[in-house]
Amino acid sequence: MKVRSLLLQTVIIAALVIGVSRGAAFAGEIQKQLTKESTLEQIMKRGSIRVGFSTFIPWAMRNKKGEFIGFEIDVARKLAEDMGVKVEFVPTKWAGIIPALLTGKFDVIIAGMAMTPKRNLKVNFTLPYNYSGLTLVAHRKLCEPINPTKLEDLNRPDVIFAERMGVTAVFFIKRVLPKAQLRFFDDESQVYQELRNGNAHANLADAPGPAFEALEYPDILYMPLGAKKLTREPISFALRKGDPDWLNYLNNWITFQHSKPWLKERDHYWYATRDWMDQIK
């Protein structure tokens, strides 16, 4: 009986050892497959990174030569340079930029996108590489009679906001100014044209866009609440879910850049100065 018991224990132990070995081998194969399918691996093999973005001044815009320039363009170029690959810019309407990412039209969104819980249900976000916030620009003739001294003064059914579809300002207005009307447009130029034409009272958008518009058209537009940011929004890269290697690389790249002066220098140049204006006008 003792011999049979010992033999049975030996068989069981051997089976467990074989099972563990096979399990480890299977896990190793899964790991290799995940690495092979990672966006990071595909970018390195392709030799280029495809970046999805939408035009916002001064985040991303075209210069007089038709080339893309702006803070996000600089960030994308720097990322590609550090990876040793070329960059392919894929301009996309803001309202469809996340669906376009999910269908594989590009590898990452670098577009001044604020990380929100709702967006995070569809995509993964990196650590913030920058921060932004909403500011208000208004039409003088329409808003000066209202004389708003705080944002809530515009919470009226006769007040119209011109906004770009899908931006965080829309959700902010719906929550804080539920009585106000909203008119939606595909791009930033349409929003500001509507505002300058007097078809809307105001626009809420990430700084410094509203301030630039007020400076450009001081007789028509102004900032009744000043340039103070009404929110603080973390700006992150967006990428498809299920890709830990790509997310890990981007997070580490952002952490590395935060330890260097480059990001701060680019932020100051594009958002605190107008030294770049002669490139587009």
C-alpha cells in the first residue's frame, strides 16, 4: 500500500510539474503575441507614427506654406524624433476623432484632448503632458447690455453659445449654464465667424484661443470675465485599449519630457506669446 501511495504521489507531482511548465510556455507565447501586435511594435516596423489631430489655434494649424504647425504638432514631431521614426499627420474632424482612432486610422491622438471619464470608457489615456482650461470670449454689443460679472449671469434662455461639436466646453455649459442655448459647428473658424457676425453671444474654449480672438477683433469681441481659466483640464494622448506596451512607452516618454525644459518652452512659445503669428498671416 505504501508503495502504491508513493507511486500515486509521484504521478500527481509529475503531472503538476508538466502542467505548470506547459502553462508557463503558453503564457510566454501569449506575451510574445501581444508584443508582436502592439502598436509600438507596428510603428517601429513601419518606420512611422500616424498621429490623429484636429485644427485649433495655436494647438495645430497650417502656416503660409500649407505646413502644419502648433504646440501639438511640435509634441508629435518630438515624439517621432525620440522614437527614431517619421511622423504622418492625419487631420480629422473633432467630432469623429475617437471613432477614427478606434478603427485604426492612426496610432494615437495628440490633439489637446482633455481626459474625461466618459472618453476614458472608449479609449485609454496617458499621463497628462499639459494642462488647459476654459475661458470666455463674448460679442460686445450682445453681451455688454447683460454686463456679466460672473459666468452664471449668462445662464439665460436668450443667451446663445457657439461651440465646436464634441469639446469639453459643451458638457461644461450643459452642466453649469443649462438655460443657455447651444449652436454647434464642425471647426473653430466657423465658431468664431458665427460669434463675430453677432449670431451668438459667447464662446467657451480652451485658453488661449478666446484671448487671441479678443485681441484680434477688439471692437467686436471682449473677455467680460478676463483671461482667468474657469476649469483646469488634464491634456493627454489617447490610444486604443488593450495595448499596455504602447501605453507604457508613452507614459514614460511624457514623464521624461516633464523632467526637461522642452515642454515648458514649447508651451510658453505657443500659449504665452504671439511670436508665431507671422507664420500664419
